[in-house]
Amino acid sequence: MPDPTLPAPDTEPPATPATPTDRLRAALLRPSRRQLVAAVLLALLGFGAVTQVRLTGVDDDYTGLREQELIDLLDGLAGTRQRTEAEIDRLEEVAGGLRDDSTKRQTAIDQAEDEVDNLNILAGLVPVTGPGLRVRITEDDGRVRLASLLDTIQELRTVGAEAIAVNGSVRVVAQTSFAETNGGFEIDGERVEGPYVIEAIGEPGVLAGAINFSLGPRKQLEDDGATVEVEERRTIDIEAVVRRDQPSHAVPDQGQ
């Protein structure tokens, strides 16, 4: 019977010492906390090293240049900037020239349109509205002579009347013809009778002065036995126009 005081005999075989390969496999399969921390630190260190290498590679593009090469490079960049600025200035100058040409062209068009409008007014082809003068001639004690009527119209034209009409129906222009008839006048083939109303568009005060000056149209008309009323007006509408198919005639000279 075995002695209970003696230790029991070891029935398992002695363990085989672990080899380095076994220890590495165990560390990979079951890494300790210290090993994990060390791995993370090594990864961060590796990333920083790669980044530094890349940045250094970029800087090496210029750090390897000599001083004169750097100066030449800077001069080239400055020249490129100057050429770019010069091109911008040139393009802005071209754009400004185009704007100027457009403005000049528009100004020429506006002037041409104004000239056409003025010619249409002088030719009596369009109605006109503006400040002016109204002269009413009433035959009381005699008959108004053709010369007196023509002198009145000519004086108004001389001081700048833009448009003239007689009795609201006949537009008077440079080519208007006048003829004396029984009981009235024939103006461009249209018969008009007294009282004669002459309307003119222009500066009212200037037009009135052309009628009222000493020995002027008013005096002549009154010597013919007519009453003359001169009214300055802020607005006069002349609707009568010259027909385009109407034959042209020159206004007779004074005294005819």
C-alpha cells in the first residue's frame, strides 16, 4: 500500500520547452494590450515618415536649383505676369474702343433722326405742336393785299418760325404758292377767305416782335384797313400738312 505521506508519482510527461516560432504565433493570435499599443504607435510613425518623404520630394523640385536658376525662374514668372497684364490692358482698350464706336454710331443715328424730323417739319409733312403765335387779321375798311400777307409770313419765317399754317387748313412752306382771287386768296390751290388766322410755332416773344415792330407787318395790314390781333400762346397745334403729291411752287417775291 503506498505511503500517503509520500507525494504521488507524476503520471504526465514533462512539458516540451516553447520555441521562438511558437511564441510568435501565440503573440499574433492572442496579442496583449501592450503589443496592440506598440503596433498603433509604429503605424502612426510609419505614416508620418511617408508623408515627410512626399513633402520632401516636392520641395526637392526647387531646393535643388542654383541661385541663378531661381532668379531666372522668378524673372520668367514676372515676365508672364507682365504679358498677362499687358494683354488684359489691350483687351480692355479694344472693348473701350468698341463702346466708343457704338456710342459714336448711336450719336450719328440720333443726329440723323433729328435731322430727318427737322426736315419733315420744314417740308410741312408732319403735324407740329409747340409754343408760338396766333395772328388774326380781320378786314374792316378795306381788302388785305397779297403783298401784306406775304410780308407777314416772311417775317415770321425770318425770325425762326418752325411751322406756319393759314386758317388751320393750309400748311405754308418754302414752296407754297399764293395767288389773289375775288374775296380772298388761293394758297397751294386751296381758297381761303377772311378773317385770316396765321399760326406759327416758335419763340412767342420773338415771333410777336417780328409782327409788331415799327413799319412792320401790323402797320402794313392796318394800312390796308384790317384789324390785327396778336396772341402769344404756350401751345399751338398745327395739324395741316403738305400733300406729297402736291406740286411745288416758289413763294412770290414781296410786292408781287
